[in-house]
Amino acid sequence: MLRLQIERHAATPEQAQAALASLDEGEGAYFGVEAGIAGLHPLQATLLTAPALRLRLWGDGVEAEALSNFGRALLAHEALASWRREAGRRPGGNPLDQARRLLACFAPSPDVLLLGALPFEAHRLQSARASVCDPQRPLGVLYFPGRLLRRDAEGTWTGVDLRLPQADLPDLPHTATGHPPEPRGRDTVVPHDDLPPGDYARMVERALATLRTRPLVSLTLSQSYRRRVEGSCVGAFARLRAANPAPASFFLNDGSGMRLFGASPDLQLVVRDGAVQALPVCGTVARRPGAQGEAESLRELFNEEVDAAALAVCSDALRNDLAPWCLPGSLRLLDRRRPLSLATVVHAVDRLGGTLRPGADAWDLIAATAAPVMLTGTPRQEALRAIGELEPSPRGWYGGMVVQVASDGDALVGTILRAACVRQGVAEVRAGGDLLADSSPAREEAESRLKTRSLWRAFGLEAGASTAAAPWRPYSPLPAYVQLVAPQDPFQAALCDCLAGLGVTVSDQAQDVAVLAGEAAQAPAAGGWVAIGDAACRRLAAEGQAVQAVEAEYGRALRCETTSQAPLGAGLGFSAGRYARLALQEPSLVEGWQVWATDSRGHPVALVRGREACLLFRPDSLLGDDVALAVFAAALAQVARP
């Protein structure tokens, strides 16, 4: 057993950034856990930019190549003599078993590791089906390091150098091998999507018929989108990580002219000291702006029964995959539907935990969970057949795995999702979703496109929407001063603070504009006014609208949308806070007023007539977002106009 010398030294974030930038041209890999659920996702990162060995995996074994003097010295070392004799491509060869036996040549260490990625087709390694793998297409690449950079949970970087004790050959600095030049005529490659808009929904409809007629519990389908891209892939990866930190972020340059990178929500496996955790993810809803928007998105997600059932199926199927390799009875559901909030979407996560049985290791788990059920369906083999019949193109890297396995037995495995594979200036992004018999084809197509958004933004192909929308500026100036008429209103200080945030001062001397709240029933004799909450209902009642008393609704969140009559434009969704004991009796019969916004039932919540405005919500509530505040600002600007 070979015990390497391991030298550690402090490293700076700038050094790590420069090392990562070298992956634009040189071989290597990055795997980081950069976000997630506290206590579930172990924050860390490994950056390998000076590989000593490259192991290219095939269905019948591995091809090992030294990439540095240190790598050549390793391959020549007597401790690896037995492995050299048994490794290589041969009938019946198993690449994962050869990778396992390579690490077994070294003393246990968290820094002696293999890091790389396996494509979707690696699922054939689960059994003798490896014999039917394409002999011209590798099943992934793994790197053995000469030098590492590692980041701990606190964000501190450490450099790690691996050396041979008493090596016969000097360990000279590694020179990046680079990659073959990209073929000429790259601009002649015309990128195209797998399917035009609407065809994915039609594919889902066919899949639902398949679910009804074949022994399938669930099925996951996908499609690829392709765009021409320019610039640095590492730069795009940096933008992706900054905008969308994720449980499994990865970058791979495999030396063939291909760069693969992504920010996946799915940290598939965590193995530590013989303990196994799996973190299946299912259900996707776009994350709305702000804290209230995020809460609304999570509410929508957790009220979706189809997604809850799909996640349960994934967890049960994962238990089935892991059970043969864990101690009997040790697998448990440790967390159910924990919320995972990322930059653009929210997900639900389960956590399974178990204990490896004697003789089992991380490589067994990698083989058992390749092409995981959340990316294929249940049962897996029937789902794979349906995928082959229905999907318009091979999956490639989508649904594969980024893997990191150390000689001490610990491992991290991430599912390759939200990823871009770049070749000859064209980026391919693949996305899909898990289907049950009652899935909605239209919703599945929308979700598929939503999942590509963060990648296209990283390439600069789609304008990124901020998680906090910028406040809308009215086309007319806001009044500098307003009079506040708010008898018995319990939130006067909050309302004053809200107005101050808009640059409006509350003054009893103001004559031109008033804000009515609380028990206010009378409007000023002259000037314009904006009434909010129950005061708005009282003003509408005074104008002849039918109003009724309702059971108190305090601290309720409304989902609203602007109309074409609003100066902000139509179709802006927003959250607003409702505190009310009054409501319109016939909300669809409000005559003589412009309706600027409606709630989810289509009932008006913002009405304007000349220099009079009624907002049936509280714009000062923290349940409201920036659009709700913008509606208030627009109303103030409107009623201030002479």
C-alpha cells in the first residue's frame, strides 16, 4: 500500500479563481457544494487543475494515461504493479471496479481521490449490460490529482500537493496538456432545439398514455435546447455560481474540446465513515421576488399533490436501489419534503440515511444509483425502454453523475442537471421532469423551459431577473407632502415609514393629497386622495358601491396582477397584504372606475377614478412586494396631478 506525502499550505480565493480559470484550456475538474439546506448539504469544494493521471472509462475497462512526471512515476511504482497488469480494456472488464482497485493501492486519505464525471449511459455498468456500450464512446473520465485546492464549510481554501516518498523521478511542475484544436468550420454548426414549442407537451401526452398501459409508476422525460455561445466557459460558470449557488456545482474539461459545467440541485449521495445519505429532489416552482414571493412559491410547491407523490416515489425507489448495499433495516427517511430555495426556483427534498454493509463501498452505490429514478422513472428498466422510444435525442451528460471518491472510502456524488455541454461554440442544455399519470403536459413543458433559464443567463443570452424587483418610478412626480387621515389605524407608523421610503412626507399642512386609512370615511373637501384597506371600501360605499362586512382577515397574503389599465402595464404579478373587515359585495360591478389590479379570483383590488384611488390592500404591509408598492406610488402620482 502506497502512502503518499501530502503537503498543505494556505491558499487565497484569488489563487482558487486563477486555478479555476485555467480549466478553460487545461484538463481538470471542480466539484463544489455551495448552497443547500443547513445540516443536510455539506458545504465544501474540490478543485483539481494539475491532474497526475487521467482514467477514461469504457464499457470494458479503463485507459490510464499519465499527465505529469508525478503521474508517470505513479504508474511505474511497484505498489501499482498488480493494478497495471489487471487494468485496461478487455472482455469482461469493469471500469468502476478498476477505479476501485486503483484507490485501494493507496493508504486511506481524504486527499487521495478520483474526481470526474460519468454520462447518463453509465447506467449500463449496473450489470452485464456494459457489454452493449458503444465501443467508440467513453463512459466518462476520472482524474487522480497531483495538486488540489480545497474549500471548507467556512469558505477557507487550502492547497494540497501530493508527492511520492523517495521518488526516483523528480516531481516537476505539471504542464497542462490542453485539448485538441476545435474542428474548422465551427461556425457552420447550426444549433437547434430537439422540439419546437408545444411538441414537448405532446410528447408528455404520449407518455401519459404509456403510463396508463405499461407497468410504470413514474417516468421522466427530457429534451435538449442548443444555442451558439461566445466567450469563456469558466466565466459563464462563475456567473452561474454567483447567481445560482447550488448543492452540486461542477466544471469539467476532459481534454477532448468539451467543457461541461452546471449548478445542480441534486446532491445524489454523501458517504462518510460508512454512513450513506441520499437527497432526492422533486418538484419545481419559479421563485418569486422577495421574501413574501419566496413564501408564496413554496406554498404553491407544497400544495402540489402530484409533486409530493413524485418525490415519494423517488425516495421509495432510491431505498430499493440502496437496500442491497446497506445493513438490513438501517435505511430510514430522515427528512421529508424539506424546502430548498435556490436563486430562480424552489424545490422539495427528501433525505434518506443508512449504513453501508461490510464489503460494500461508494463504487457499489454509484453503480446502483446511476441513471437515478428521479431522472428515469420507476421501475427503472421499463422507464429506460420508454425513454428510448419517446425522447428525440440521446441524453449525453444529462442525468449522469459528477463523482468524487477518496481512498478513505468517503464520497460525494452529484446528479448532472442544470448543466451545459459546450462543443465547437454550441451549448447544449437539457431539461425535463418527472411524470405521474395525472401530470399536466402544459405545466411540464413550462417547467422544462424554466429549468434552462439560469444557464442561458450565465451565457448572457437571457436578461436575468433580479430576485428583488426594482421599484417602479411613476411617469408623474410623487407629491412631496401628503396629509394622513387615519383614525384608529393600528399601523400609522408603518404607513408613515412606507411613504417616507417613497420620498413622501406626512404633514397636517398638506392640502393637495391625502391618504385615508383606518376608520376614515370622509375624503378631504379638495384635492386628491388614496384610500387603503377598509377605508377604501368605505369610500366606495360612499360612491354607491355595495359593501358588506366580512369575518376579519388580518395578515393575509393576496396574489394579484396588474391589468392593461395600470400605468405599470398588464400582467405583473405581485403579493399584497390584506387587513380587512369589509369587502365589495359585487366586486365585478364596480362602474366608473379604472381597475388597475385584480386578485387571483379576478376581483378588483386597485381602482382609480380621476384624482381618487382605492387600494383594497395595505401597501405598507411586509406581505407586499415591490410591485404592490409601485401600484401605491402610481396611485399617489395619479391623484397628485392637477
